[in-house]
Amino acid sequence: MPRITLLTEPQRLPLSAMLAALAADESRERIAVGDLLAALGDRALAALLFVFAFPNVLPMPPGTSAVLGAPLVFLAAQLAFGRAPWLPAVIASRSMTRADFAGLVARVGPWLARAECLLRPRLSLLAAPPMEYAIGLLCLLLALVLVLPVPLGNMLPALAVSLLALGVLERDGVWVLAGFATSVIAAFVVSGVVWAMVKAAVYFVTKVLGFGV
């Protein structure tokens, strides 16, 4: 009888390896958001949430959160409503030079590779639908906070989105729980900063400008 060979599904490349391969592709002069969407395939939604969120955890030039926040809001909304990954042309066409993308991957890659060593499927019900839709809604709220011009108001929300995205990507409920915990901390910190800003503004108006009663 002829020998029957069983074909197994090829192992998926880690996200860090996929990003590194894209950054090393010398046939590209620029890397567009649409290129990331196409390269990541069915993993694009959670993977891009991480890609756009995590740079805000690291020290970055001012205004970075505003640039990365728009696609982050759009992607989080799609996760919340269970939609397939898609981006409008105005976002998908945004690009950077391959050298700049490679520099970004060089900064993010080591952190991502360490995280991938810890990620594994567990408590998967917390990272799959319908829980996934609640995660998307939370990521949407965090993304809206992230784009606001709040001093020190972007790092913790970005970290929370990154943890939640990796949890969904690898169906790791432990990381989802860590993301929820970080979200609570971020809510307290950001609300405290906003309250301090409001009090400072009221003091300035009433005391310095003399509009008090």
C-alpha cells in the first residue's frame, strides 16, 4: 500500500519575527499601515493593536500618541463589534520609511520577544468571543484616553491595551486579566491627573485672573 503522509499546519511565526522580516525586506522603500494589515493576515486586529499601542509605553517624541491613536481607536472599535480587520484608505496609506520602521521594530522587538516566551493558551474563555468584544470596548475607551493631551496620560493606557492585545492574540487569559488590572490603575492615575489639571485651572482663573467671588 502507498504510504500516506499526514500534512500538519505549519507553525505560525511569532509576531516579533514577522515584524522583523518586514523591517528587513529591502525591496520596500516605505512600510504602510496597509502593508502591516496584509502581512499579519487573520492576526492583524490584535497584532496591530499591540503595534500601535506599545510605542506609547516607551519614551517617544511629543505627538506620537496623537499619530498612533487614530488607527488604534479604529481597530479597537472593530474588535469591540466583532468586525474583520479593515482600515480606510486614509489610515491604511500612512507610511514611514523602512529605516524608521526598522528602528521602531528594534525598540519594540526585544520587549515583544520576551513577552512571547511567557504567552501561551490558558484561561482561553477570557480571550475569546464574547469576552473578546468586551476587551475591544475597553481598548476603545483606553485608546480615546490615549489620544487626549493629558501629561503622563498615555503610558498606562497604552500598556493596558498592549497586554490585552497580546492576550487576545495568543488566547492567554492571564494576560487579559493583567490588562484589566492595568486598566484600573490607568483609570485612577489619569483621573487624578485630570482632576489636578482642573483644580489648577480653577485656581488660575479665580486667584490669578481675579474672577473669584
